[in-house]
Amino acid sequence: MKKQLSHISENGDIQMVDVTDKNSSVRVATASGKVIFPAAVFAELEAQGFVGKKGSIIQTAVIAGIQAVKKTADLIPLCHTLPISKIDIQIVPEAPVFHIQCTVKCTEKTGVEMEALTGASISALTVYDMCKALSHDIQITDIRLEQKTGGKNDFKR
């Protein structure tokens, strides 16, 4: 079976994938990412309980990630609007890194990989935004799909 880009028509035009004839099923996807801090910056944040002048860094990033998941179709032009049934974002600090994991679930005709990737990405960007006053040497890395289930193909990294 030859793989093809699903958002390109036979004529080479951009298209939204037609999911009309697909069956609805439970779809779950998990994406992850990292925010890497200079050691001194992480130590300072840890000493402050990961609370800055703008509030709780971790809780603000979780809320931003949840909002982003719900807005994925507004941000990525060919994504379908999906009724999301669950969003779980975990941010675990482990010197000098914040490990971010975003899991999204729905019962639909198409999956939630882009939603999970968007949630992890925006959570990481929010951490950066809240901490950039301390250093611009903060890195966002390793945004990637970890696993997905439901639909034609399951995937696990």
C-alpha cells in the first residue's frame, strides 16, 4: 500500500479530508515535550515553588494547553472541529527540565493527534512566556506524538 498525503487532492489542491464514511470510535492521543532551563534558572524557580510574578507557572501552562486543545481547528486550517471528551495535561519538573504530557480523547470519525500536539506545544510556550524574564536561553524541545489509538492505525513510540 502506497502512502499519500491526505490533505492533497489528486489534482494537487489542498483539501480537508472527507470523514463522512468513517465510523466513529474512541480516539486517544498523547503528545509530549520538554522545556529545558539553565540550571540556575531552574533552581531559582524551584526555590519559589514554580510560582512567578504572573502566578503558578505549571497551572497556567496547563490551562493554556487545555484552551489550545479546544482551539486546534482554529489554528491548523485542515483540522476538523472535534467534540473533545477529555484533556489531561501533566507537567512534571525534574531539574533542569519540565516534562510535558498532553492526552486528548474523543469519540469521533477522526483522531486527536493534532490536538494533543497543540496542547503540549502551547503548554511549553506558556512556560517559556512566564519564565523568559529570567533567561532567553530556555529551550523548548522534543514535541512529538507518543501514541494514538482508534481509527485505522494505532501508534506507539
